[in-house]
Amino acid sequence: MKYPSKAKEAIRATEMPPVTLAEALSLQDTQRKYGNEKVVINGQTFDSQAEYRRWRELCLMAQAGEIGDLQRQVRYELVPAQRDENGNVLERACFYVADFVYTDADGRTVVEDVKGFRTKEYLIRRKLMLFRYGIRIQEVEA
């Protein structure tokens, strides 16, 4: 089965500049629905502190050569847009945006999602990823 091409918006690990302690400690003070706080480092926004910590772990693994082609925020189309006979959009496409995608030591593509709470919408998207692309999302506990 073919995997989708990686989104142009995906951010590669090599584009991640070093972080100072002051930047790491500058957390955005916003209350979110599930209690996580957004983290902004070097202009990049992470949905939670756990997601940022996992990104840094994966960056170290990439630098050590344990994984390759590390990217974040990779978009997969789960259901294409539905159109009528005139080409007008009846229903927009449905997407899943993976927190992290990388190639492991065996050459397999790994899709990871940092999860603190599994919403009904996420569970449906997880099932659609398996159905459409044959990809099982690896969940990392927040």
C-alpha cells in the first residue's frame, strides 16, 4: 500500500535550532480544554509540554542515527472531499495530523501521537489511518 507524500508544511528535525534555557522556560500561559498548555520555542508551537519533550527526545535519537527522516505535523487525508456532478464541494476532506513521523532502524515508517486524552474524534481518525493506509499510530502517554 502506498503511503501519502509528506505534507510540505512538515517540519524536519534538521530545521530545529538549538534551544536556550530561557526559551525552554517561556511557556505560553493559556488554559486549554484538556488542561495542556501550548509551548512556543523558536517560533514553533507544540500542543503540550509532553509533545515538546517527546520532540526533543526524537531529535536526540535522530542525531544519534537511531531514527531517520524525523518530521512533525504531517498531514494525512483520511476521507477525500465529496463533490457533486458539477464539481461543487458537498463535504470537505477529513484529515489526521500526526505529531511525529520518522523512519525506524528497520526502515519502517512510524507515526506517533502524544496523547493525554483520547477523544471520540481521535479514535475515529486512528481507525481510519489503519483502514486507509495500514498505519497503526503509536501513542505516547503525556
